[in-house]
Amino acid sequence: MRPHPATHAQNPLPPSPTESTLNAMPLRQDAQDAHVDQEALWDAETARRYDTPGTGMFAPEVLDPTVDRLAELADGGRALEFAVGTGRVAVPLARRGVPVTGIELSQPMIDQLRAKADEATIPVVIGDMATATAPGPFHLVYLVFNTISNLLTQPEQVECFRNAARHLAPGGRFVIELEVPALRKLPPGQHAVVFTSDPGYLGVDTYDPLHQHLTSHHFRYTEDGKAHLARSPHRYIWPAELDLMAQLAGFELECRHADWEGGEFTAESGSHVSVYRLPGGA
Ligand SMILES: C[S@@+](CC[C@H](N)C(=O)[O-])C[C@H]1O[C@@H](n2cnc3c(N)ncnc32)[C@H](O)[C@@H]1O
């Protein structure tokens, strides 16, 4: 998977600055099928290690453009973050004056968020972003850092779009930040792509193109020569499929850029920020 200067992974150890854009956590043995228990994967230890203030996904050059763009898209209204996590984005967005609510599956991740923002500042509904309901309506729903790929089946991903639509007022926007699958790097017969090879760190994605799944493997070498492995399962989505999911939920694509700063999305782009909009509104 292609390293991207604007984003990189963070868990369960502090990231390499060129690390994969897909998020990572320890993967249990049974986690490679579509019924992986995400709630169990995002456990207390992963949550405790998630925040890396000032670096990685928390670096100002990553976070500031994200928050700037989301504040602009909220357009003075309320925002809902699906899979809010520890509030990496929600906390600075709320500080910017945008009222933010979250939906999140993992209580340990919410506990970390609560160390930074109380329930009155950022209310959070515990539940699945494909089905849970937060009191709305909202002007903006957003789902960043490739997290739609944590839903491991197409029906769940479609349901996630429908749930975003249910939460939005007419004219409301759903913003998704997602990698472009690095399938062009896979010659026939090969199923793995090294996305980063640094001293002390090796990142490999293994692809299952039949089921449209990938597993990110993050090997980190310790000074005694041992390796620590964390894996994360994903269902990857091509941008065109994402647009079709949006259409099924009643959205139109308003714009797609290569990054939060409005860079042009091209055939070479490694990820995208896509803005979908419901009809109606002012
Ligand atoms: C990589 S973190 C992203 C957190 C935050 N959005 C950020 O950008 O830092 C992924 C988060 O998705 C949550 N998650 C995974 N599947 C979920 C689901 N189906 N519904 C709600 N949250 C989910 C995990 O618990 C975790 O907090």
C-alpha cells in the first residue's frame, strides 16, 4: 500500500512517518474473516497507545488541513463523526467552534476521548456506525482515516452510507477519507505489496482480490532483534464503488480531491477525500 505524506498509521506503536495510510491494530487469529469483532480489536491497550501528540496522524501538518476543511464543510452547522475514536479530529474541530457528536464502537477509545473532552462538549453514542443513531439532524457527517474499510462486508459499507444519510438534514454532506487500493502494484500471481521498508519497520499488505479484502502487516523490530507484528483487516473499496454506495443512499458526489487541501485527484493519487451531498437544502 502506498505511503502517503499526509497520512500514516499509528497503532499499536508510534508510527513511522512514512507508514501505511490504513489504520492498524493487533489482529487476532480469527480476524481475517468478515466477522471480525472490531470492538475486541480496539481494546484498552490499543486505545492507550493511539494518541501520538504532535506526530504521525496527530502532526499539525496532517491534522490542521483536515480540521480546516471539515469546519468549512460544516458550514456553521453540527457535525457527526462516525468512529470518532479518541477524538483525534473531533477535539480540535470542537475547539474550532463546530458542535461535534460521535458514534464509536470501542469503550476504551471513548475513555481516551473523555480525558480530553467531556460528554457535554463531545457527546458520543456507543454503537456501530452502520446502524447506531445519534440525535440530529446534522449538516455534516464525516468518516476519516480509511475507517469505512474497517467494515468488512459490502452490505455493511452500504448501510454505513444509508446511516449517514439518515442523520443529515437536506443538503447535508458526508465526507470520506479513504485510500485507493494499490492493486496496480500486484503483478499476476503476487498477493503482497511492501508499502514501507525502513530500518526497524516493515509494512506489507496482503491482498485477497476475490473477496476484496486486505490485511496490513506491521512488523516492528526491537533492538534485541525480535519483531512485533500487528495486523489489521480491511475491505478495500475502489472510488467508483464508493460512489455507487453513495448513490444507493441518495447522495451525489460533490467533489473529490487527493487530500484535505484540495489537491487534484489523479490516476496516481494514493488516497482521496470525497464529499457527498444529499439533495435539497439552501
Ligand atoms: C483508525 S481509528 C479512527 C479514529 C478516528 N476517527 C481518527 O481519525 O483518529 C478507527 C476507529 O473505528 C472504530 N470502529 C471500527 N469499526 C467501527 C464500527 N463499525 N462502528 C463504530 N466505530 C468503529 C474503532 O473502534 C476505532 O476507534
